[in-house]
Amino acid sequence: MMCSEERYLTFALGKGRLANKTLELLEEIGITCEEMKDKSSRKLVFVNEELKLRFFLSKGPDVPTYVEYGAADIGVVGKDTIMEENRRVYEVLDLGFGKCRMCVCGPANARDLLKHHEIIRVASKYPNIAKDYFYNKKHQTVDIIKLNGSVELGPIVKLSDVIVDIVETGSTLNENGLEVLEEICPLSARMIVNQVSMQMETERIKKLINDLKARISAV
């Protein structure tokens, strides 16, 4: 096996805003990847030879999978994805950006349905989070319907009584006559680490975490 100094640390970043914010934050602690700044590049894996780091972008829900199986040592993804995918990874740091909430939403008259433990229909892109919340926290039996698109449609077209979804500003809800009925948990971008990597590369990873922590708390 290669000694620790020669081994690349690999990062899997959720595509889009999350990756951009993560790269900005890493630059603030002296970690850069010039290759990633070339927007015309068709490369899938980007390397910083000097620091022995590799980066790749993937769809958010795949990040915990790459990290669990060791294809990436470190991942950055939303807390909602970590909860939904439920992979065996260490969640080591709240990066403090991408803040929003996971909520139960619906028309105002659905509020009563959440109090009486009757069977209701819940539409969500996050069936595992919805199931855990209703079955384990509320002890309410529900019929969960998985949707991939605009879940707000669920109650509007009478597919479901309520939805479980991410809420940032709430403006989409308001425009569609829906509101937050219950908050499940706050969400933000988190750093996750492969369990074996944490043991094999303890010093490098801990230094990275501590540098990021110091930077975040200084803001």
C-alpha cells in the first residue's frame, strides 16, 4: 500500500451551488483546484498534484454512496441527502451554508389531520425522511407517495393530504395556497467522511476539518 503522503485524498461534491460554495470555502483555507475553474472542460475528475487532492462532481444523492464505498474519502452534500440515503459514513462538519428546513406542508385545513393520528397520504421526494418522521417521531401511520418533481402539486391535485419537502423562503408554498404545518429539522451543507479513510488518513482529514472549522467560526 502507498504511504499516506503519496495517496490522493478524493472529494465528491454535490453539483451546483453546493460545489461552488464548497470550492470557495476550500480556497479560503488554501486548497485550490485550478482545473475545475475551466468551465469548458469535459473532464470528470480534477486533480491538484501539489496537494495530492482529487475532486469530482456528482448528483447530490450519489455523494454518500461514493463516500460509503471509498470511491471518495470526503463528500459535501446537504443534510437532507444524508438523512434520505442513510449510508454508513461519518458526518463531521456543518459547513453553515445552504440553510433551509425540512417541513411538513399543506393547506391550512390539513393541520387537523396531523393531530388525530388518522391515516393520511404524504407526497415527498424524501420517502425515507417522511417515513421516519411519521412512523418514529409522530407514531402516525401514513401512505407515502414518492414524487420526483414539484411535490407542491400533491395537495393541489388531491394526490396527497400533505407533503414533506425542503423549505427555503416559503414563497412557492404561499403562491400555491400551502403553508408550513410542522418543521421536521433544520438543514445545511455537511461534510461526510469514509469510515476507513478516517482511520487511515486521520491527520490529514482532521487538519482539514480543523482548518475549515476555524474559517467558518471566523466569519
